[in-house]
Amino acid sequence: MAVTITNRPRIDWLGIVFTALLAIAIIFPLLVVGTWAFTEIWRYPNVVPQQFGLRFWEQTLTRPDVWSALTLSLQLSTVVTLMSAAICLPAAYAFARMNFPGRTVLFFSFLAGHAFPKFGLLIAIAAIFLQLNLIGTFWGVVLIQLVGTLLFMIWIPVAAFQAVDRRMEEAARDVGASPLRVFWSITLPQAGPTIAAAVLLSFVGTFYETEGAWLIGAPGIRTMPVLMISFINNQMVIQYGAVLSVILWVPSFIALMFARRVIGGGAFARGFGG
């Protein structure tokens, strides 16, 4: 009588434990901050708050400095994103479609700022900005935050333009469409959603950028993340910082969900192939 031996799949306990620890390390701080945002009384040694409420939401949202920081953050994010799009999108199209001397070197030079420790790079740039009187100014923060958008606004659009069906463009040219009409009617509709995701990620990344806004913008420029950190570091009411943290989660979550739906897993690899 033949005996059939079935190989049961082995359970990767090490992977399960690592995943669980990583989930705890990520989720637990978020739960603590979220709990503090809706807590009115939470005294040691109690494990759970004694009183929940929305009193600190009202107090936080009625502070003039919160609305001033929010307005400034939106202004910075808008200006930086528009400047980045104006500089990077034509460059991304050139990298994706044209061959020219030094193309690869120039392509990676746009991303060189992400190859070095960020804070050390900011210190070096701050020394230059100090000589140019850009420390503590709006445009100084714009320039430093512009560097942080290059990864999204070069790499992802390059992949988007490379993914466009060239046969459709050639067919449109064959029937007499001008280059501008081909770009507007064929290229842009195909690459547009991915480029929109890159623009959104750049806007949100700029909105949350902290190190450059703090180092270059202090003391005159105070964005939402910088204000939140000041609430925490100055040992003010901890709920103020928690409420701002929860408020800042919302646009980030929406942007990441949108980008995840639009940008495929191979987008960065195709950009690297540029």
C-alpha cells in the first residue's frame, strides 16, 4: 500500500515575529498620540485616561498661531510644488525621450541630495544661505524644500513618460497631428495620473517637511510641523501637539492612498531605467 507524504508549508515564525514587532513599533506610537488628542485627564499611574473629550480640539483650533502656521505651510507647499513642476517636468520629459551627452550623470545629479545625510547637507546649505541673507526668510525655506521634491518630480514622471505608448503617438503624427497636439491628446492623458500623484506627493512632502523649515526658517518661519514640535519641546499642554498630529495625518493618508492606486510597483524601477 502506497503511503502519500504531503509536505506541509513551513511557517516562517521569524518573519511573523518580525512583522508583529514592526507593526507594534509603528502602530503603538500612533495609538498613544491619537489617544492623547481626545484626552482631557490622564494622570500617572493610570493606564487609560480618566476623562475623554474635545476640549483641547477647540482650544487648539482657536489659537491664532495654529491658523497662521497652517496658512504659511499651504503657501510654502503651493509655491514649492509649482516651482518644482516648472523645473522638473520638462527635465523629466527630456530624460525619458531624448538622448544627449551626460544624460545619465545629469539624471542622477538631480537625486544626489538624497544620497547624503540630510541634516549634514542642510547645515552646509545653511552656511551658504547665511551669507546670502536667506536665513529666516520665506524664499530661503522655499529653496531648501525644493531640493526635497526632486526625487518625486524627476523619478516618477520619467517613468510615466516612458510608459506612454509610442505607437499611438506615431499614429497621431501619421494623420497630421502637430507635436503639441500629440502631447496634449496622447502623451499627457496617459502620463497625467502618475504625474498628478507625483505632484500630490511633492505637495504633501513639502507640507510635512520639518528639518529645512526649522533650520533655515527659524525664527521667522513657523510651519505646522515646526509649531507642533515647539508645542511638545516647550512642554506646553501635550494635547495641543497631539491634536496637530492627528490633523496632519489626514492629508498624508489621503495622498498615500491616491498615490498607491495610481503609481504601480514598477514605477521607480522604470524611472531608474531612464
